[in-house]
Amino acid sequence: MSEYLVNLKINNIPVSVKEGTTILDAAKKLNFNVPTLCNHPDLSVAGNCRVCVVEVKGARLLAASCATPVSEGMEVLTNSEKVRTARKHVIELLLSEHNADCTKCFKNGHCELQDLASEYRIGDHVFIDLVKAKDKIADISSPSISKDDSKCIRCQRCVRTCDELQSVSALAVVKKGDHQKISTFMNKPLHEVVCTNCGQCINRCPTGALTERTYIEEVWKAINDPLKHVVVQTAPAVRIGLGEDLGYDPGERVTGKMVAALKHIGFDSVLDTDFTADLTIMEEGTELLTRLKKALVDGEKVALPMMTSCSPGWIKFQEHMFPDLLDNLSTCKSPQQMFGALAKTYYAKKKGIDPKNMVSVSIMPCTAKKFECGRPEMRDSGYQDVDYVLTTRELAMMVKQAGINFMKLEDEHYDSIMGNSTGAAVIFGATGGVMEAALRTAYEIVTGREVPFTNLNIMPLRGFEGVKEAKVMIKDVKPEWSFLEGAELSVAIAHGLHNANTLMKAVREGKANYHFIEVMGCPGGCLGGGGQPIPTSPEIRSKRAEAIYGEDEGLPLRKSHENPEVIQIYKDFLGEPLGHKSHDLLHTHYKPRIRY
Amino acid sequence: MSNIETLIKTLVEKHGKTRNSLMPVLQGIVKEEHFLSEEAMIAVAKELDLSAADVYGTASFYTFLDTVPRGKNIIRICKTISCHMKGKDEIIEALEDVLKIKVGETTHDKKFTLLTANCLGWCHKGPVMLVNDEVFPEINQQKAVEIIEGIAKASK
């Protein structure tokens, strides 16, 4: 954008903005609200919904403010009678083709179209319904995402998300006119196409057309069954997102209140995915050092760079798009699945519970986790390791259903065992966090010293740049790691599958000489996950990241290998990282899938 | 490599591997095959490094890029208002009668598909019929049947 300033008047108030600014953004600067449906701060301009129309003096037609740049001397009215009438017609037209069964809709109360309908007092149908919305049947083939075309207003945010942010393009606009719809290749069901289940489309859908598959009723049923012992685990990013759906501004840490709410809801044991995040660091860090030893000392051919495997959307993306690089993925299961496998073995044994009477629930900022828990590889306990996955949004709904005044709750602590964690685990929720946690531990294992960064904060790994790189010099190592003396560890981090795609193409072409790569499927990492509260934007994600790093700094232990419960589980149950038992319960394999 | 893959390779070599080549490549396939099969769309997506949904989205937007099997000759009768008022319904009736198919169907011998089309831009000379790329203005039932019978004979 140029530095040249343009002067204009909006609603008779003068304002100067940079050349190239849209009328919409200029109006925002003056705190005038202009409604939008197809526009989104994370996406390119589409200009197809027309609710953001404004009056520009001298122009014959109303202008879509999201797609019209300002010009010198422009006079804009954002809320004239002409504008309001046109907007009302636009909303009425959209509603004429929309299945407005709001009371039955998961998005009831969180729907941008519903909000506008209410604001503009839309009454009886004034337009004929040409597209029979109610004849359309929702696609619930995916365990993660429900797609209901009867509620779609064809704003195409999902199509742009899937393309621009995720480089997947499982969704496209097909056909035209009154036959136009958002669909997959040959209208195949979602579970048959390249969809990674990341749920980023859900986060940006302005209506209830795209929502998560919800398992709230199943979870209530388990809780109300006296014969079932129901354990729940909560992912790192849930504690910094949940508040947004329960009355707080973005960036509020609600860990203690969330634990209290879960106990109130009736879970038998409230435990933490962060415990297995710490465990992941032990397993994955050891795996990386083992691969490096094999490559440098034994001269064996091993797949490097090694890549993280915590994000199930990223894993499915890799299986579809880069099946030739599956050996590079760490064999570690995600923390959710490590937790699941241990809950029905280690936890069950320690607590004297028959695992067949256990129900394992996880609260995730993620929709892909719903797919992951059903993968056939994820039954190493002898049962389905994780039974139900709820998103942060679904938990917020359960809190409301339970009649809990969330903001008034007293903080409570996680139960034990498998409820203890460190700051290194919390930062798994932000892009770069797994890498930072891994380096805090691996550097110390190899050198016996803490990582050489002030207060353990490895700043080069933080922030929202698409692909980040860092190098760490390894010096004065312990004798058993002498092969790493003087080595420079080179790492890279990508978040959002578009950035992952760029990085993977470089790896495939041999242009990326890293040792270790962290990839998270969603923009910003799990804090921007497809199961997090809606809306999302770069600002909201920044605030969530601040909360994550704040949570880390506030914890007494900030290195995974210092987690006492992790030390305990290796002593009592697992033996050693990458040991026989770990291999059976905590590691997995991947399956090549076709892109087409 | 199947015939369709060979055809697509040739078309991509001719038009280039960029996204801009998608339309000419799809048109090239339709010219040879009369429609875009699932297999063909997948092969195009692979060649141009696009998602299959993206290719299907483009193909399904254009009426002249069919995604269901079509006959060797495609007959399109303009259904818009001027041609409607000039008797397009009778012409359709006559063609359905002689070809023994309904609108949207293809003859058993795969020679003809009968379709309707939105305005072909010949309102001043309606009713109008398009057979493949050739326009037949100011037709009537008899003319339409003669034209189709002529094509049938010529392609025997």
C-alpha cells in the first residue's frame, strides 16, 4: 500500500487514509459499522454478498465498500435511507434462499446472517424462494465437519479459506445461477475427498452451513451413566480461547475456571493434554536425537528433516499431498492420542478401573481431532483410545447447558494422575511452541545447560510469520553426545497449510536443509484452530498468543523433562523414551492417501 | 498411459502448464471426447497441479463444457423468450419424435444429444438451433428434421 494519503468524507466527517484503503476500512477508522458477510480479515476481497454497499456521491450505483478503494474528495454515506433499503433487500434475498430453521441450528445466536436479519427487522418473505433450500440434505459423512447447503449463502469464504490459507481446495464453487453451490469434486461426500478436517472453513462461515459434527449429547449420556468413569483432557489452546464464548474478551486465560466448570459438569476426572504434550517432547526429542545420531555417527540413511506430528489436519494433508515424505514425520502420536492410549492403560491400572467402563473425552481447539480419534491406528489400549472429541465451542455450550455462571467460578486444579504439566506444554498451542518446548529439553539433555535465551523464551521461534527459521549452535556437549559438538541445529516452523505446502515443496526439491520442522495445520497454530471460538482474525489470534506465553511464564516448571508426573510414568510404566512400551502405546504410522 | 491421458499431455504441452491453460485444455478435451469424464478432470488437475474440485468447478460453470457423456453431435434449441414465442416448443417436439429421445438425452447410437440453451443472440432470426458449432436460424419443424437427417446420413 502506498504512503500517499487520500482525503475523503464519510458521513460528512473528513478522514485521511492511505491510498488503496477500501471504503470499508476507512469507515472502520471512524468507528462506523458497515455490515459484511463475504468479507473477512484473513481472506482476499470477493465483493459478492453486497451487504456492505454504501452511497458514493456522484456515482450512479451503490458501491460495495469492501471492494472499492477510496479516492480523493470522495463523499460517502454508509447509512443513508437508500443504503439501508438496499441492504435490507440484499438480506431479504439471501434469506429467501436460506433455511432459517434458526432454533434447530448449531450456530443459533452466533450467526452473522441472523444478526443482520435481526438488526434490519426482516419480516415475512417478500421474495419468492427460487432455490428450494429445504430440499437440500446436509453432508454428515465427515466425522469432523457438517456441511448443510440449505444454509449456505454462497459468500465463498470457505472456498477462499480452503484455497488461500490451506492450499487444499477441497471446496469449490460449482455450476452457476440458481444451480450454483459450494461443493467438492463431482459433489462427492466430504469424507471421500482431500478435506483435511481442519475446520478453518467453519471458523469463517457466516451462517450454519459449515459446523462441527457435534457429540455433546453422547458426552452427556456418558456422564449421566453411573457405570461409566468419564475422564476428560483439555488441550493447551482451549484454556486461552474458551473465555471468548463465555463473556470474556480475547486473550483471557481461564484455566482454573475451565477446570472448575468441567468438574461441575460431572466428569469423573479432569486431566490435562498438557501432560502428554510434555511426554511428546520426551519421545519426540529423543526421536530427533536418535535420528541425528543414526545420520551422523552410524551413517544410516534416515529421513531428515524430521517433522512434528501433533496436528491431525497437517497429518492428513501430508498423507494426501506429500505421501513421499511420510517417513519424515515423527512417529509420535499427537498428545491427544498419547493421552487416550495411556488413560485406558496406565491411568486405569493405577486407579483400579476396568478400561471397558471408561469413556475418554477430549476438549480440543480442533475439528480434525474428531477424525483422528476414529483412525483405526488409534486403538492401542485395546479399546478406542479417545471416545469423543468436543471443540472449545461445544464445551462452552455444555457450560451454558449446565447452568454454570462461568465468570463467577472459583479457580480449581486439575486432578491427578496425568493432570500435571509445564509451561513447555502450554505453548504447544501457539505456532512455534512445540519447537520451543523441544529445544528447551533437547538442548539441556545434550549440553546439561539451559537453552541460551533470556528466561527460556526462544523469541526467534515466536510470531505469525508464515515460515520461520532458526539456528541453534550446540557447544560443550556432554560426553555421550560428542557427535553433536559444534553442530548447528537448523529448524523451521510453518503454520497454516498454505505455508506448510510451500515448505514441503522446498523439502521435496531438496532445497530445505533443516534438521527439524514444526508444522501446525491452522493459522497461528492450535490457538487459531478450527474448533476455537468464532470470530477469528489476526488481532484475535495475537491476543490468544499473548495469553499462551503469559500462561507459560506464570508456571513454576517450564521444561517438559522436569514434569514430575512425566518422570514418574517413565519410572513406573514406560521405562524409557522410545522404549518397548512407548513404541506400543505412543507411536504410530501413517498411510498414503490419494490427492485425486 | 490411457488415450485420455495422452490427449491431455498433448494439450498441456500446447497450451502450457499454468492455470490460464485450464480453459483451452478443457475445450480441447470436449472437442475430442464430447464431454469431460471424471478421469479426464482428474488427469487435468494432476497435469496443472490444481485441485480436482477446482477443475470441476470451472467445468461445471460452463454449459458448453459437459460433465456427463454426450453424443457426437450436440443439438441445442434456444429456449429464451423470442425463440419461445416463435415456436421452439414445436421444434423440440419434432426433434424428440424423430430422434426418439427427450431433451437432455442422447440417442442409443451416441450420434445425437438434444439440449436446450439460453439466448444464443439470434433473437431477430428465431427460432434458432445450434448443432455443434453451426447456427441454423429461422427454422421450422420440417427444416429442423431435414438438417438432423442430413447430418445423420453424412456421418453414416
